[in-house]
Amino acid sequence: MLGPADCGGTCRHLAICLRSARPPPPRCRCHGSEWPRGARGTQPGVAPEAGLATAGGRGNDAQAPRAVTGISMGGSGALQYAVGRTQASRNLDAVALLSPAVFRTWADARTTGGYADTDWQAHEPTLRLEQLQTGTLGVWCGQEDPFCPAARQVARQARARVGRFPDGVHTDGFWRRVMPDAMSLLGHSLATA
């Protein structure tokens, strides 16, 4: 999971959905991460694999993550990581994005004060959606969330299997409300991949 450490109870929900998955995935771990820390010239483009909610790999990729989820900037990082995995010909089985902090234009990104123009162009995953290939993609974002228009664009352009945009804002309460659906999508995708 990318985003604030166990934001929204990710580990608890992941454990519940994996326990109920049939057949159960062979291995799972969940670790909160503050990545991406891409603001102001740091390097957001390299996601630590230890910072991902993962389930067992296959063959030589036994330690490689098969799924990733992220909230807010973690959602941006998860999407960026998924695009990078596609570029490396190692597609993920599933990606779940909750209120991903992504931007459609530099004008939108500039308002946050978190990026320089060159950082944004180098790392913004919405600029690379045509490169994304993943088994299952789900996007959840509240209609009142300022990131909702960009999240809808991600769901549409990347052909998300699930795109849900109920009432809600960019808060822990919203994420706790939609987390069970996101974890169910990941659990089902991992159990059947």
C-alpha cells in the first residue's frame, strides 16, 4: 500500500478479504509507506517494493508484488508504479486507487505547490495512461474531492474494471467507507489470477 501508513485500515481490510478468498493467495503482506515523496526535487519515480501491499508471485518473480493500492499521493505513486511495471514487461494483476492525487494538466498540479514543472512532467502517471496494462484496475474517488475529475479521467482512459464516484471528500472517512470494495477487488483478482 502506498500512502500514509495503514491509512483507512488497509491491512485489516486486506487480511479480511484474503481470508475469505477461495482459493486463498499463497502469501500476503501489507506495509504502509509515505511514498511518493516527489515534492520539490526529490525522487518520486522509484517505489520501494517493501512499501507495497503484495501477494505471492510466481516463478522467478516470487518476491515481486502482484497488486498495489494507494490513497491520495499513494494512489498517484501506485499508478506510477503500475506504469513502470508495464514498461518493464512485468504487469501487475491488480491496482486499486483511492482518491488518487493525479493531475490532468500542469496548471492543476502547480496549485498544490508540491512539484516543479519538470518533476510533474517526468512523473505524472496521467501522462502515460496509454502505457498501462494491468489485469484489473479499480478507481474510487468522492464526487466532492478536488481530484475527482482527474480520477474519472484515469478510470475512463485506462479502462478501469471498477470506477466508483459516490458522494464523498478527500478524507479518512471516505477511504474507510470504500476500502472494503477496493480490498475485495484486489483479493478476488489475486485469488483468480
